[in-house]
Amino acid sequence: MKHYTERPLTVDEQIELLKQRGLNFADENKAYHVLSHVSYFRLKSYLTPLTSNKEQWIFKPSATFETAYRLYKFDSKLRKLIAAESEKVEVSIRTQMAYQLAKDYGTFWFLNKENFTNLEKHTNLLASISAELTRSDDDQILRFKREYDDEMPPAWMTMEVSSFGTLSMLYNYFRPGHTKREIAKFYGVSDSVFESWLHSIVYVRNICAHHSRLWNRALRIRPLFPRKTLKPFLSVAAINNRVYYVLSIIQYLLQTINPSSTFPTRLKQLIADFPEVDLSAMGFPKNWESEPLWR
């Protein structure tokens, strides 16, 4: 192990270093402005694909700062698009979980440890929910606390202030059975597939929320490929640790949640606006637009 000894660079020094390594600049003043508002460290992820030697960080002769910044802007727009659509997915899943589980297991189903397969995880989930309720300033939550002495509000209130990650884990650790299958069936997939999809959407949404790079990223979560679906999905299994597969999951779910969604049109327009972006780096197959899912 060794200590990190590199000193911080000024913006001028950052530009000079990039020039020494072969990066071209069309407008250094604009680059200075960009680097004053988008950190060198953040942009480095978009500069790396332009290098011919990643070890020594030497750029290809044709590499430009503007190309890297275009990749950054594409990625930013892609994250915003995903965040907007995954919000619709999240709200729908909140609704179905609160409705189906309360109908079958009672108003306070999430408090009953017998409903869960892992008692330690259940305890931790309740602690997370309690903290989320404490932080909430929602009028209905505050009124419930004033008027009732129950440990927590009913499921349909509590689920609305719980994080998407908490919802995913509640579904994950809820005991297998009819209700879990019914929730997944509402979206036209099996419960095991739905569980993996839910986990994946939460993971990608967190990436979007933290404004982290999504383009050409190898995702840590690998959602399952369904053997059977109620609505059109991918005819051929795609690489399941790239963003294209998660985009396909979101589009599949939107067929139930928002059948008139313009998500495919907006995604295609975004890609058309940035023709230099390598779609294969995101797991897009060559003929992806011919899939019934994306027509």
C-alpha cells in the first residue's frame, strides 16, 4: 500500500495536461468554463474512451474535448429520461404493493415478522421505515401521528414515504406465496423475475439520482430474462448488465402502467441527436428498433 501524493490541479493546469497527452480543443475558453462547473474527475470517465493508451492516458490523434463533453451531455439526458420514466414505475409498484398486501395480510402487514423470510432483514427494514417516517413532513403522516397511537401508519400511507429501495427489499423478503405472485402477475411476469427487475431499477435509479455515469457502464445487478411475459418483451436475450436491458425492462412495464407512453420515441430521438455515441457500449443490439417492444 502507498499514500496518494498527487496535488490538485488548477483548471488551466488540467487543460495543459490534457493537451500534453494529445487531446485537441476547439475552444479552450469554453473548455475552461465546462471544467469550472463539471469536475475533471467526473469528465474523466468520458475522456477515457478517447485514449489509445489507457495506462499512460495518451489520446487518439482525433480525440477532442468537445467529443467527451458531448458524451457527458448525452449521458446526462439519458439519466434524466430514465429517472422520469422510472418514477412512473415506482409509483405504480408502490400502489400495487400497498393494495395487494394490505388486502391479503391486513392494514399493518409490514409490521408482522411472520410475513417475512428473514427476521434480521425485517428488523432492519422496520428501522429504515421508522427513520423515513420520522423525517417525513407529509401532512397525512403528521396528522396520523397526532390522532393515533399505533406504532406506524397503515401500509398505504407508510409505503408512500418509504424509499424505492425499501419497497424493493420488502418485496424481496416477503414470504413466497399467492400475493407476491399476484403483484408480479399484474405486470405480466413471474415473481422471481419481478424481484430481480425491481432490484435493478432501484440500482439504476440510484445511479441517476447521484448523477453518476451510466453510458458504457457495466452494471453490478444482473436482472433475470423472463421465459414468459404477458406483453411483448425482447425476442432475444440481451446483455443483462448494460443499460439497454434496463431500458427494455422499463419500457415493458410502461406497457401496463402507461400504454400511451412516448418513451420509445423520446429515446430514439435522444439517440438520433447524438449519432457519435457508441450504442454497443450500452448493450444495444444492431437491430434493436425492430423489436416489437420498441416499435
